[in-house]
Amino acid sequence: MKKKDPAPCHARRREHWVEGDKREKEERGEKSEDGRKIGESGSMKGSYTVEAAVVVSVTILVLASLLLCIFFIHDRAVLQSMVCETALAGSGFATEAERKEAVSAASGQIRKGRFLGSRSLSGNVSAGEKEVTAVWSMEYPLPGFAARYFSGGSLRISRSWTSRIQDPADMIRKIKGAGELLTGGEK
């Protein structure tokens, strides 16, 4: 009969002692030479860096998109107010010459400097006998390859407004006439 080699048995005992010693150190919260807790694996060492890189990238993308949307809405609102002002500028004058002069003065006040991101401002104002119509448009550029592929690189903003011409003297005559009808000609 052969004798068994005692080394494997001793090696198994040694492994058992080491594992038991590790468990005891974990329970006490001791740390190893590299600063990690005993029993903690080193495979998650850079996970916070990767997660932070993803979170910061997504946050910057969302903030930039939000800022572009805010600029677009601002430019659209400013354009609409300018169109309304231009159309209403000529609606309160009696003669056509005064109307055209007021409309051209209001058109001259429209400046590109009031817009945050839009380019290529163009417009047309027409003052007829019964109404003043203003139509203005501009382009809002979109950054990025995908936006250029799907929308041609920009969004077109177009606004129009029509205002009926009111003759103040004629309106006063109509109101006085209606008042006389209601009161039977008495003052």
C-alpha cells in the first residue's frame, strides 16, 4: 500500500484558514494594502468614471437642445410681434400716402439684432385701400448632420398679419349717428 502525500491535505487546510481569516477581516471592516475593503473585488474600479462620462455627455446634449428650442421660440415670438406692429402701424391713417409712410417707417424699425439665432430676414408689407398686410420670414439654422439631412439644415419661420384700415373720423360719425337713433335725436 502506498502512503498518501500529506501536502495536498495541508494545502487544503491552509486554504480553509485563509478563507476563514478573510471572512473575519471582512466582518471587522479591515482594509488591505491598496485601501480596499477585504473581500472587495477590483473589477468595478473605474465604473464611476464611465458612468459620469455618460451622464455628463447626455446632460450637455439635453441642455444644448433645450437652449436651441428656447432661441427658436424667442425668435418666432419676436417675429410675430414685429409683423403685428408693422401691419397695425398703417391701419389708423386716413390717406393712403400717410398709410404707406407709416408702414415703411415701421418696416425700417425691424432689425436683425433682436433675433437670437435666425438669419435671412425678409418681408413684404402692402397697404391697400381696406387693409394692411405684413408678411415676414426668416430661417433658423439647425446644427448637426442629422438635422441637415432631414430638414435641409434650417427651419423656416414665416408670420403674417392683416389689419383692417379704420378711418377714425368715419367711426366717430357712425357712433354719433347710432347715439342719435337710440336717443331719438335728443341731446
